[in-house]
Amino acid sequence: MIDVNREGEVWVFAEQHNGQLEDTSIELMSKARHLADTLGVKLAAVVLGDGVKDLATRLAHCGADKVYVAEHPLLEAYQTNSYAKVMYDLIHKHEPQIVLYGATIAGRDLAPRIASASKSGLTADCTDLQIGDHTTVKDKKVHKNLLFQIRPAFGGNIVATIINHDRWPQMATVREGVMMMPEPDGSRKGEIIEEKVQLAQHDLPLEILQEHKRAKKVDLKAARIIVAGGAGVGSKDNFRLVWDLANCLGGAPAATRAAVDLGFIDHDHQVGQTGTTVRPSLYIAVGVSGAIQHQAGMSQSQKIVAINNDPDAPIFSFAHYKILGDLNEVVPMMIKSIREKS
Amino acid sequence: MAYNCVVLIKQVPDTKRITGDVMNDDGTVKRSALPAIFNPEDLNALELALQIKEKFGGHITVITMGLPAASAVLRDSLFRGADEAILLTDRRCAASDTLATSYILSCAVKRIDYDIVLCGRQAIDGDTAQVGPQLAEKLGVTQITYVEELTDLDGKTITARRNIGNGWQQVKATLPVLLTVVGEANEPRVAAAKKMMKYKNACTPFEVQQRIKAENSDAVEAEIKELVANRCSKLEESGSLIKQLDLDDVEADLNWCGQSGSPTKVHRIQSVVLAAKGSKQIEPSKEAISDMIHELIDDKIIA
């Protein structure tokens, strides 16, 4: 743990694999830039790896004032212990007030290990971050300019704002896809600081024998239009309606967890708390009830069209266009209407 | 070669069953109004331990930290095949965040001779997935998160397959290790009738005391104490006593427990209320739908 330190920087752990920065780390840069500006401190990105110095330029374009680069042959592939050790040392050397990680597979593996070692707080899977004041109940003391770590809790039924006022750094992992990608500014320059890394083979207790990564079947995060089907679609055959509507709009087909569990479509297409978080211009929900877990992944869509035959479906409480009717009639009408217009 | 496994489990409110009825007016959830269940991925962790025991032999200790009522998930573990169950319960554990929880659990686990510690990836009431890695750090052991398959155990090392979202990774590490197990790893077995018979009386000293008090409402305290001690030792002989520990028993430093051991605090809780601005009802007719599509094109929502 480090002392409460108002001059401390805001840090983003810039996760990279094989020299490719994770989208979530880039998404975090825009929010972190805002936090740093509010606090009047510098924003730094921290990148660990081997031969990753080139990534510093892009991180500067995305808002970093400083980029700490820690390179070592033993950092080539991500491993919990080696990465945690290097991050821990850097945090204790530079004493940032805030450290943010993407809530990726690696981020959720790494951040708690660091938090435990540094005995500092960590909030998982935040969907928003803000700066604000907190008054402690016991002594009525006001703690100014803390990091508000905002996250859904209890299966998405409540939103909790978590703070950490005494044991710093304030750390959080942030859910993928919830922050806006920054607009890179090619003229921005950042200070690059190369950090010396001391690592030995015993810092890598894992032997990675084999790795198999497959491309996702669909890139929902990049889709401007998404057509999602729920359990109400009824069958895998009938899910063809969702595909057809998506196709004629140049959109991506998606689904609720219930539809995925029923085998209507592959998990890659799942939107929601345990799937992908999306924010398209248009989200058409076909036979989707709108359970809170699904809302968590799509409520930030610009326009939501809901088609459902149940007037009490929760989706109708937040859809922009509500169509109460049989999806088997409504969807073909929509397809026809779109084809006529384009 | 046999392996000693410690499985950490949690009793959680069934968050999938939340409806308006269980929400307080201030947006918080009435935990007591929800059924308490065995955290789903902890069942996968227990199942993996049971499979290790079946294949290689060994001993399975199940630990939970929680209220006295959490003994229910320990009994359930015994019914499914665990050998020993420990309830870690203490009022001073209240308000522990993940850091304090992992510290308290580490104090209990350190007292046990183990090769493999298993946890579910995350609990459905918090979904943080932090306690596993934090506990591994406190124990100073290698963590393997998101385990979906145990490939090999050869006495000194473990090989496991991790689910890394868009693929998998096969890793090898020297024991002892801590695994966090995902739901895809296996299909948890149900309780065995034989075990249910064997452990039908399994309970904690706290439960023994409550029963004795109920059965002997006019007995004085000394008598109750003796009756409890007798019943507990009988249960222990038959292997049906669920061990109950408090923070003193596990020699925890109270500074790192409960509220004082928890760096994160709740600033505010809000209930989720979503409402669309300017929502419209569209008739399921050709004309109305055509108008809606037209509007979406005009608004440049559809290109």
C-alpha cells in the first residue's frame, strides 16, 4: 500500500499480447484522460512486454502524457507472477493515485494479485468512473477528489459506487466495451520512460505449453447495428429471422444468454453481463424480455427497438420504439420495408 | 500419489431470482428474502476436487466463511463426497471486502496440509473473481485461473487447461497451486444417498447448542454446556461434526479483518432503473413499421 498522495498520476495498465494493444486499454485512455484532467495530474500508460516500445506512440496519441515502458525477454508472454511483480515495483516507485486495468481475462487475473500484495483496494468490472467527495460516517471527515468506482452488483440489480479513501493506490478493473474509444490525435507527444526490469526464471512459475486462440465469429463491439434475438424467437430455425433482419441492415446478429443456452446461436453472439457489452447506433431486440443481465450489455445503445408479444416485458420500459406484436409478423414487415427504402 | 485438496465455497443469495419484491425502497436488496444457494462455480470446484480424489486418492477439506447458516453448503459438500468441513464464522468478519476475505481465508488454509486449493472463478452475488487470486498471493502459491480441464497430475506438477475467452491455454506448474474453476469445467454430481445417510446428523457446535437448548428449555447453563460437549464429541467420533472456527482460532490479525481490513467501502447504492427518453408505441402494422424505418433513416440511424 502507498500513502494517500494527491499529486500521484493516473495510470492505465496498457495490456498487450504479441505487440497488439487490447481494445479495452485504449477505451480506458479516454476515461482516464478525463479523470487526470479533473484532478490536474498527469496520465500515464504502463506497458509491459518485450519489444513493445513502439506502442508508446499510439498510447500518447490516445491521451497519455507519459508512457512507462518495461521491457524484458521474460515479459514476452503474459504471466501472473512476473507481470504482478513488475507492476508492484513500479507502483511503489512512482506512487500513482489511481491504477486502472481492463477487466479482461488477463486484467482480472493480474489486478487482484497486485492488490493483495500491495494491500490496497480493488473494485472489479467497473462500468463507470468519476471523481467525487466522500464523507466517512464515523468521523464525518470529507475526503475530496476520490475515485468513484461504479459497478453493477448483485447480478446487475443494483449499481454500487465504491471508494477507497485511505489505502492507495485506488485501483479498478473496467469492463470491456463500456468506455468510448478515444479519437487518436497524431500530433500528441508523450514522454517515454524506460524502466529497468529485474526478473529471473523463478518469477515465472508457469510453463505455457500450448495456446489456441480463435477469432471471434462476430465483432459485436464494432457493429453499428445489432439485431438480437431472445428465447422468444422460439427455435433455432426461427432464428433465421434475426439473421435476415441483421443482413438486410448490414448489422450483426446477436442474442441473449437464454437464446445462446437454448442453442439458437453461438456464444460469440451473446450480449449482456456474461457476454459482450455493446453500444451500437441501433439495437433491435426481437423476442427479448430485457432481463437486467441483458440490459447491462446493451442499455447504452443510441436507439432501441423492441418487438415482443408480452406487454409486461421489461424491455418495453427502456426501448425507444415499442412494438407489441408477433415477431413472426413484425420482422418480415420490417425486412420488406427496409428493402423497399434502400 | 494422493493429493490433499482444499475447496473454498460460499453460500450466496440466488441473484437470478431477484424480483421487485425483494428490493428495499432505498434500492438495496433484502438478502434474507432470497433463497441461499451453493455458489454455482464453487460446485464445479468441488466436483474437480472429487474427480482428483477418485483418480488419485487424497483428502478433501471444504471451507466456507459466513454466517452460522452457511453450514448448509458444508453439509451439502459432505453429501457430495467431501471428507471434512470447516465453518469459519465470526461477527468480526462482517463488512470484509475481497482483500480482508482473502486474508481471513488464508489464515484458515495455512493451517491445513494441502497440495491444491480450489475455488469457483467467482461468486454470483459479487461477480468480482478477486478472492481466488488474492488468496493465492497471500498463500504465496501459483494461481491458475479459469480452469476448464485438469489434464494431468504427476506428483509434483499439474497441467491444466485455462479458458481464455476466445480460446484456451495449456499450462503446467509445480504444486502447490490454487485453481479457480469455471462453470464449463464439469457437470457437478448430485448428493449421494449413501453419504446423505452417513452425514444426516452433521452439524456445527453452534447448531448442536441450539438444538440442545431447544430440547432442554429448563436446563441451567452448566448442564447445557455438558450436554453440548457430549453431543459434539459423539458427532466427532462418527465424523459428523462440522468444525467451527473463529478469528482467534485461526490466529488472524484483526487489523486485516472486517471493516478495518477492507480498503474498499461502499459510497452509494442505487437500484437500476432504465427509462428511454421519448419512447414511442409502434403498431404492428405495415404502415406504422414503414414510418418507423423512415424515421430511423431520416435520423441517420439506418444508413
